[in-house]
Amino acid sequence: MIDHNRQKGAAMNNDKHLDGQPRPTAEQVAWVFSHIRDHAREPGSFRHLIYQRMRFDCRAYSPLYGAGGLEISNMCHAAAALAGEGD
């Protein structure tokens, strides 16, 4: 059973990452999703994802790590391993 109050709270907590900025557009989120999809198809390190794939500089590490980027990168590795495509 889905706890809708919990989901609402999670969404409010996620908004803290905006730090007063407007919500990203669908096109901006699509850009992020496309890089995560590519990372899932050909996994690399979290640093590879943010520095090479997404072309951020070192200032992006902390906010992307804090938003769950390392966990997402690790999930890509786990999914590839389950599919028999990983290291």
C-alpha cells in the first residue's frame, strides 16, 4: 500500500536541493535522465558520471553526492551486474 503522506514529505524534502531556484524544466530533467540511462547501459564511477558524462566541474561533487548521485551510480552498477553486463 502506498503511503501518500510519506511521498508528499519526500517531495518537500527534495525541493530543498533547489535552494530557492525554480524547478527544472522537463527538458532539463530529460537531459539528466538521458545521462543516467547511458550510465546504466555502460556503468562507470560516480565521478565518471558527473565529470565526463555530464561535464560538471569539481564544485558539483558535493551537491550531486548529497542528492543521491552516488547511490544512483551504484544502482546502475548493481543492475548491470544482475543483467550480466557489469564488471
